Amino acid sequence: MPLITYREALNQALAEELERDPNVVLMGEEVGQFHGAYKISEGLLDRFGPKRVVDTPISEAGFVGLGVGAAMMGLRPVIELMFWSFYSVAFDQILNNAANLRYMSGGLVNVPIVIRGPANGGTGVGATHSHTPENILASHPGIKVVCPATAFDAKGLLKSAIRDNDPVMFLENTILYNDKGEVPAGEYLIPLGLADVKRTGTDLSIIAHGRAVINSLKAAQLLEAEHDVSVEVVDLRSIRPLDVETILASVRKTNRALLVDENKPFCGVGAQVAYLIQDRAFDYLDAPVKRLSAIDAPAIYSPPLEKEQLPSPQRITETVLSML
Amino acid sequence: MSKPQTAILDPKAAAAASPACLAPVNARLTQAERLGLFRLMMRIRRFEERCLRAYQQGRIAGFLHLYIGQEAVAVGCCSVMQADDHVITAYRDHGHALAVGMNPNELMAELYGKASGCSKGKGGSMHFFDPSRHFWGGHGIVGGQVPLGAGIAFALKYQGVKGACLTFMGDGAVNQGAVHETYNLAALWSLPVVFVIENNGYSMGTSLRRSSAGPGLAKRAEGYGMTWEVCDGHDLYEVREKTDRLLQRAREKSQPAVLEVMTYRYRGHSVADPDSTYRTKEEIENYRRTKDPLTLIHETLVAEGVLTEDLAKEIDTAARAEAERAAQFAEASPFPTSEEILKDLYWEEDNPARKQSQGQLFFR
């Protein structure tokens, strides 16, 4: 299989869906002439023209809302947020309009929109640009939320998201954009709501999403090599819908669960997963469920401290060892 | 069959009542069409009055933003829409819903929270929808629907359809950021959208003077290079004339515009508003006496020889009866069942045969 970057995988997904469906339109700041602030849309303007790849002014509430209106009419807008952090200025359009329209209309109106872009800290851009809103988005019924960790997942999930008839929030990670992975050359889809066991193990389950999966896999390697501990790593891939069965199956097997995410601890995704585990797999637990999140402060700028603020392979390793 | 009657019996008297009656879009109206517009305005007024009674009787929950006094705006604007035109509005949406032809029974049932409501009792007063009539809501957040209106226009242009989107907002919406962002996008991309500001003078309890800077609300369009007009919203014919012109331009040249329609509401912002702190009773009375849109169209139609006092009474009686039937329909309808809480949320859940995703979508 070809080895391509997470960035290229997203680019392929967009190109294939633009090619397949004339109703797909990509819209956002710098997606066209500039080739994308992070080059996700590189080459797409040349290939599909300015009708399908639309540069917008810096005006998130305007163009996200415009995308919602266009989606009601049957287009499939893929809206790029240069950073997911900017969702806050379009909050009403996403979480009042996109999320609620179908419900408030008694099922008469559909909003097949995808809003995508990077949502991560760890890049020295300070608190305003480092938000990870997957928990906030997922707490709004009507919305679907996806957080791919690998190139393979990014492509298959983005294609599914674009074909989905409900609003899908697609959260990427700038630090992963250059990560390479094996991606089939041909067409494939990964259904939303299907977790992936990225590594099998017997002593403890790590449940994570996004870049936390990559760091958990590094920790699992270390734990095996240096401590003879066998860790299973479950990649949620999708936050809502959530693959609860795969989470429970893993915990029932290993009897221990550590929930890792780069989000802040209060009401993070891990909080919901912890509740689900205690509710449905309590009798299988040999230890309390633990969570490892970002240290509970706005994203700090100072590079060494920013690194420390996010769950690192080392912190994950230490936490696993404390649970055994 | 006789030819449709378009001749105005007394054009001079009619033109004195409403100069716009001579504009082609109005001059070509048949007598039946003129009466139809009057009937529609009357139906909206009586529907709203019946809603108020139902609210006072505790049948309707939450907010109730009545359209009484503004009838000529929705009726005038929507009556010049063509087959490919669309409309979206804010939370004072009952008049627009009736103007596009929605059934008063399903509107009243929606207000009562009943399963037979237009949104199955899930949206309420501020959230009426009927995509089959190109009516895209009914939106609760001030200004929040305005980007959606531009999106509808964007889709029309993208699909190569010669239609336009009437995007209504109140005078309270014009200071919201989303509105200005949308103005910019609409002008930048030449979208076929007509923004209609229904200026009733008050954003809730704050008068225009206390809320909005500058020489006029529509004039702000100049900053975006958009055409704008101001219109007397009490005069049905003038609303039709100005809306028609801007809609045609939007359809044919794909050019956006702003139309500020001067109107007035007789009731509070919502009926929970005591309506005694920010304006005087005399002001309301003065509007009622001198500018009431129903009185104006009544007088115009009488001058045209289209309407008689007897016929007006008949239309009024029928409108009251229709509103009463709607209330009875709503009263007799069942509430939605508990299972309905989780339906109409995700398309996929409601279409299980075509479901692609897996996993759990709902949580406890």
C-alpha cells in the first residue's frame, strides 16, 4: 500500500468526493489560491475551479452559516476552519442552527454539512488557537463528531463524513498532518462510530482519540519493552456516534482502563467514557478507571511547559504503572 | 366565463389611498387576487388574535411574538415570490408561514405543542418550517437566520436556478455581527438575496434611537456596495412594488439588496412584555388609527370598487371562524408520545434502512 501523509490522505478524500458528487463544495479561508493554510486543499482549486473550491473572507459566522443554508438546499458543503479554535465565533451557526434545524422542523430540514480543520494544542500558538472542542460539540445532540488519528482513518472517515446526511464535525490535528501511514490507493470508507483497536494487549486498556492515540501507542511500546506490561490501545476515531461495545469488550478483557485525551479534564470525552464503563462493566474492573487529560489550564505558550501540559508518552507510561 | 376583472372603478380615489396601486405589479392584479391579499392579511390578524387568547388561557407555552400590525409586510413580500424563490425569517414568523400558504391548523397545533403541529410540536412558535413551500423557518436567535438566507441564495446560484431568497430580519437584528458578515458575503459573491428589515421601531423594548447608530438601517447597505430602499410597510401595494423590483433584480442579475420596511407592532415584543415601559399608549393608538395596514388596504380596495363593507365583514367572519377551527383542531390533537423526543434528530436514525454509521448516538 502507498505510504502517504495524513495531509495527503485528507486531500485525496476531498478530491475524490469533489469528483464523485457535484453537490460537494469546499469553502473556507485560504482553501483556494493559497492552497490551504495547512495545504490540505493543495491543487484542488486548479483541478475543480472556483465554483467548487471557494475562498472566503475571515468571517466564520458568515460562511459557516451560509454553508448551513446551502446544505438545507441539498448542497454538501465542506467548510474548513483554519483552526477549530475559531468555531467560537460561529458557535450559534453550528450549535443552534446546524445541530437543531432537523429537530425543530420535525424532520423536514436536513443539514448535510461537514465542518473540518485542526483542533489541537502543542504548536506554540497559545490559548486562543489551541482549543479542542470535541467534548463541547459532542454534547449537542444532532451533531456527529470525528477525530481521526492516522492517515488511513483520516481518509476513510472524511469520505464517510461528506456522504453523511447529518452535520459532521471533523477534528484534525496539525501535528499529525505530516505523519505517514499506509493508505490504499482505491476507494474505501470507514463508518462513523466504529472504534479501532490499534494495539491488542491483556493488562490494561487505554482508550483515546486523536493524537492521544499516537502517544498512547508509543507508551504501550515502552511499557512492553521496559516493564513487560501488555497494553491494549482502543482508538475511538468517532466521538459521536461512539463505539461503546468495543470499549466495553476491551475493558472486560483487560479489567483496567485508562482514558487519555488532549482535552481539558472537566466534562471531557473521558468523563463520558468513564461513566459508561462503570455503568456497564463495573464488575469487570480490578482498579478504578483513571483519566489522563491536558493539565487544567488554558494552553500555555512556553514551549517546554506546553509539551508538559499535554499527555506525553512518559506521563501515560507513569500513569499506567501506577494502576497496576 | 368572463375575463378576469382588473379595471379599477375609481383609479383616482385608489391612487390617493395607495399611489403604488398603479405600479404594474399591482395594476395587473385581478379583483379576485386583490381580495385574496386582503383576505390573507385578515386571516393573519385573526389567527394572531386567537393565538393571544389561547396563550392567555394557558394553552401555549413559552414566548408568543405576534405579527399584528405588520401583516402587509409578509403578505406583500411573499405575494410577489415566484416558483423558484425562497423565504426565511426570524421568530415573529406566523405571518410569513400563513403568507406562503401553510395551514393554520398545523400552525396552531404547533403552538399547542401537539403532534399534528407543522414541526410535530418540536419547534414551537419561533420555529415553523415548510420546505415544500420554500419556507425555511422560523429562527429564534436574532440575526442567526441571515447567513442561512445567503446560503439558500448561494445554493440557487450554484445550482443554476433563477430564484432568489427573501431573508427577513427585524430592526433589532441589524447590529448583530452575523448580519454584517452576511451582507459582505452576499455583495462579494453577488448572491440573489433580498434582505428585508421589518423595522417596527423597537428591538424588544429598546427603541431604534437607543439601539442603532447612523442615518438609517437600509443605508448601511452602501458600505457593502449594495442597493437599498425604504418602504412604507403599512401600504400593501408599496411593499409589493418595492419587493418585486428587488426580487426581479436578484433573480435576473443575481444582485443582493436591502429593503427596510417601516412597520409597527401593536402588541409587545412577546406577549409576556407588559409593553408599558418603552412606548406610550397614545403612540400605539395613533398607529392603529392612522396607519393600520388592514384599514389602509380596506379603504384602497373600497376605492377601487373591489371591496364592499358587506364583503369585508364576510371575509372577517370567515377569518375568525378559520382561526377558531385551528384552535379547536389544536385542542383536539394529541400531544406527541415520549418516543418522539428522540426522533427527527439524526437523519440516519430515522432512516435505518440506509444507515451507514455504527455505534451509539444517544446517551443517558
